[in-house]
Amino acid sequence: MTVPFSEQAMVSTSSKLTNTAFDGLAIEEGAETDATAVAVVAPDKVSPPRSLGLLQLVGMLFLLTSGGGYGLEPLVGSAGPRWSILALVVAPWLWALPQALMASELATLIPEDGGYVIWVEAALGSFWGFQQGWWSFVDSLVDNALFPRLFSDYTLRVAPAFGMLGSWMVGVLVLVICTLVNILGLGLVGWAAVLFTVLVVSPFMFICIVGFRRTVLSSLWQARPLHEINWRLFLASLLWNWCGFDSCSTVAGEIRDVHRSFPRAMVIVLSLTTMVFTLPIAASVTVNHVWSEWRDAFWPTAANRLAGGHWLGILVCVGGMCSAAGMLSGLVATSSRALYGMTRKNMLPPELGALHQRFRTPWICILLIGLGSACFTALPFNVLIQIDSTLYCLKVALEFIALAVLRRKWPDRQRPFRIGGGIWGLSYVVGSGLVCCLAMAVLSGLWSAISAAVTIVTGLVLYSVIGRVLNGRWMPSTIAPTPTSTPVEI
């Protein structure tokens, strides 16, 4: 095993960079900009390799943000197709795009593993950096536990003989497999994500092909009366389905040509997700026009009615299993890198960030995420959803604040990708993002409030305890952004 940083090496590095942190590096002409940024804080021999290409990044990001149209059924059921399709077209501008722009600017400014943990630490200091890491860790355990449960549900639809206990065990087995695959390397996780993306999108493509032949345009304008709409469920479903565009920032240190790949992946995924969300609904509502039927896991039934048989419903169930497995694999990768980033900043004992000798992956962090997620699979699904929503809001709100602070703190830093529009563009991104975070928090239930309070209190205690264990020596920022001559435009 190797440890990312020895204490002596970090002290030596920090002493040289205390007054020049983030001031940029002298890069020889023709050198690889991605690799040079890493060399400041970690020799290449102890850093994870940059093994993730654009296609793999697109696959991971698509699964981590939407994973197909699964989970949209309550949106249609609560309001009908008119408001659902309209909301799915408008929501990206208010919620998804601000997340994507924020993540693109900060991930390319600081292209290191750890992502949003490092952004917040750089902007607001070690205290808030630790809180961001802790909130993200607890949120990841809850979020990851959702997908073995989803896999179990679809397994039960395809093979009822498994029973409740058997299907739950299958879900836990998938979690174990995803954990082991992550230890083998992020490149393998990325290629698996590409395959899963194809398998997830295909059933919805067939729904569109079969459904649009029977679509009556007037059915798309149908809706529940305004006084009958369940606005709480409608808005909660809408915002929850457009989350996650910051997730892949934690693996920025392992993305090839990150300055170009990251913003381009965002554009591709935003476009693909909008189509996968809106078109299958438009293709299905003419035949499936009883809105009260549109509840969780309704897509297989809707698909069977369109096809006049069971083959399309089975494909949808298989796609749901692939979506759950792909999301889970990607979440184990991204959440473990958030922990790894905390060890790099000395917020956690450096030994936890040890890299596997052969695969150069943070295997201890990966195992911790896998084991913790397995424990949370015992909680009811609706409780997991509520807890996940609030914790996600907390951490993303800090990320938007960090974006604004770093703009003011480092106004002259070269940014490979920069949100346009000056102060107005920044205000749109931060303001819209924070309003949506607040809306998600308000729409969450009692379990969300309890979990948020417990997480915040334990974070305050752990900061003090771990700080004393590490002799109170929180390391200063030592990661420098890579200078670039030409900003990337999308």
C-alpha cells in the first residue's frame, strides 16, 4: 500500500507554497496541463491515474444525474402531462444548468480529486471544508443505499420467485460487486457506465418509437385541475430528478483533458437528459391517460400497454436494474473520492487515503463507502429519499457560496472555463441555485429535518475530535490550478 502524502512531505511542500497557494505553475511549453497540476501536491507515482475519457465521463454523469426516466412517474401522476413536460423543459434553466455551470468552473479551476470538498475548503477554510466533507459522506451513504433497494424492486418485478428477502440480498450483492469494481479502477467504472447508459436509454427509445405512432397531440395538453395538483410531490419530484451535476467533480483529478472534457460532458448530458425525460412521457400519455396510475415503478406497465405485450415492460425493468447498478457504481466512485480528498487536505488521517499498490485506487475509502451504504439499505425507501434530499441541499448550497467567494477571493485567477455574463451571470447561477436548494429543503419531511440536525451536530463534534487527533494541524491549501491560455467555451 502507499499513502498519498507523508506528513514530512506535506510540511515540506506547504512551507514552499504557503504564500503562493493557487498562484499558478510555470509549465513548460508542450507539457500536459492536466498532469502538471497534480505534480505540485503529489508525485505521479502515488496519484490515481487520469484514466477517464470524455465518453466514460458522459456515461458516469448521465447515470449520476438522471439514470433515465425512472422516478418521473409521480411527476405525471401529481399534475398530468401538460405541467410535467413544461416543468421538465423549464427546470434545467433554474436548477440543473446552475449546478452544471458551477461545477464546470470550479472543477476546471481546481482539477483535483475531492471536488466540492476542496472548493469549500479553499473558499471558506478548513472548518467549512470539513463540514462539507462530513455532510457529503453521510449523504453518500444514504444516497448509495437507495439503489440496491431500487435494484431489488425491479428484480422482484422480473423474477417474483426471489421474494422480498431474496431480492434484498440480490441488491446487497450488487453493492458488493460495485465496490469491488471500483477498487479495480475508475476506468473500468467509466466503461461500465457507458454500457449501462446504452442499456438504460434503449427501453425509452423503444417507448418513443412505439408510442409516437399512437400519440394524439391534444393528450399532451391534458392536466389535473390546479386545485387537485399535489404541488408538494410535483416540485419535490422535479427538483430531485435534476440533481447531481456536481457529483463527478470529485474525480476531476482522474479525468483526461479535464479542462475540455468536463464542460463538454455537461452539455451532452443536459441535452440527453432533457430528451430522455420529456419524449417518453409525450409518447406514453395518450395510451396511459389515467393520471392516478402514474406512481413509482409505473413505467413497465405503461410500456406493456404501448407494445400490447410484455416484452417492452421487461426491457424497461432490465433498464431499471442497469440504471440502479450504474448509479450505484458511479456513486461509490465519486463519494469515495470525496473522502480521499479529505485525506489529501489532512481533514482525515492520511492512512485512510492509501492507494492500492496495483490499481492505484483509494481502496480504504471505497470499502468504507461500501460498508456504510450496506448498513443504510435496511431503512425504508421513503425515509432514505427524505434524508437524501435535505443533506444534498446543504452541501450544494455551500458549493454555490464557494463559487461566489472564490470569484471575489481570486478575481485574477485564470479559469479554463468561466461562467459568462460577469456579475449578472454569477448572480443568476448562485441565486437560482440557492433558491432551489431552499425549496428542496422546505419540501422535505420530518426525517429530513431530524437527519440534518443530527448530521450538523455530529460534524461539529467530529471536527474538534479529529482536529485534536491530528494535533490541530489543518493543512493549508497546496493545490494550484493549471494555467491556461484560452478559456474553453461551450
